[in-house]
Amino acid sequence: KAGVTQTPRYLIKTRGQQVTLSCSPISGHRSVSWYQQTPGQGLQFLFEYFSETQRNKGNFPGRFSGRQFSNSRSEMNVSTLELGDSALYLCASSLGGSPSTDTQYFGPGTRLTVL
Amino acid sequence: GQSLEQPSEVTAVEGAIVQINCTYQTSGFYGLSWYQQHDGGAPTFLSYNALDGLEETGRFSSFLSRSDSYGYLLLQELQMKDSASYFCAVVISSGSARQLTFGSGTQLTVLP
């Protein structure tokens, strides 16, 4: 079974631009979560989608948004990029069932650099 | 709020056993996960404990005590390739929503 895939793997943008990142979950997985990883803040939760609905959102500004499609693929968008948005953006997928048994599996990430 | 504490660095030699502890304070706790991350790579799932006790998967074992808000990852027969960052993460759920909240990570260095 193929793992979680993310595109693009690397991205360079300038301040003020916007960016869209894509995530394809493991086949059969209906939950997709997004995380930001930086050296200073570590791994931080952005949001989680399940069946095209946002179920949970972390403490990030409204410039960060996402969506999920009927095939469970997800995109996240960051508008008006800031230097501090430079990070590794990780997508994780899971079946989305009971949290007592649900396990999240991560994709390789998208390395975003904002100049 | 939520907080997780784990050591920032651990060093051990090949063939040894190392234990990485994790204590947490959180609400909506469902379980404790462990992930391994090599430099430049993505976190790789190692184990998940929803119930108290020890879970063993090959050279890796993970333990959880819900009453003590404490868990650990035990790595046996250390190999050079085990040098990586190890993150504990609590699974938090409120209603149907859930998320992983990660600790700051433990950098494990395995020496020859």
C-alpha cells in the first residue's frame, strides 16, 4: 500500500505571496492532519480534516487554511507569506476512527522557504 | 493547556539499551504515540499506547501509565541507524476532533 504523498517536496516563495501544498493520504484513510515543524517551535498542529469537514484547528492565524476533497486528498494554503512561515509542512493520514486506536502516518513533507 | 516533557538529548553506545521518558499534562487524553525522525526526514510511527502497560515491537518497546501521566520508549540492542530524534506525542480528542500534540523531541546519538 502506498504511503502518504506530498507535493511539492520543496518550494521557495517570497514574502507576500501565497502557496498551496497538496497531500494524498494512504488509500482508505479519511482523516488528514497538517503540522508545521520549525527548529524553534517544534511540531505544531495546524488542522484536521475528515470527510471534507474541518474537525479541529490549531492556534494559527487565518492566513493558514485548508480543505479536503471527496477522495480524501487535502490541500493547505498559506496566504500573504511571512519569513516565519519557512518550515517543513507535514501531512499525516489516518483512518479517522476511534482515537483510542487511530494511528497517524506522516508524509515526507514540503520544505517551504520564504525569502 | 497541554505540556509534554522529554529529555533533549541522550547518548548511548551500540548494543546498549536506552530509555526515553515522557511526562505529560493534558486534557482529553486518549493515548501516547512515539515517532522517530531522522534529519531531513518525516516522522515515522513507532508505537501507540492507549492502555496502561508495555507494548513490544521488535527492538522497541513503549510503556504507558495513565495514572502517572508518564510513558517511555525503550530501545534495545542499539544500532548506529537508531541515531535520530524521538518524539512523544499525546493523542487528544474532544468530541470527534482529534490531534497529536508533540513533545520537543529527544536527540539520540548512538556511538560506536
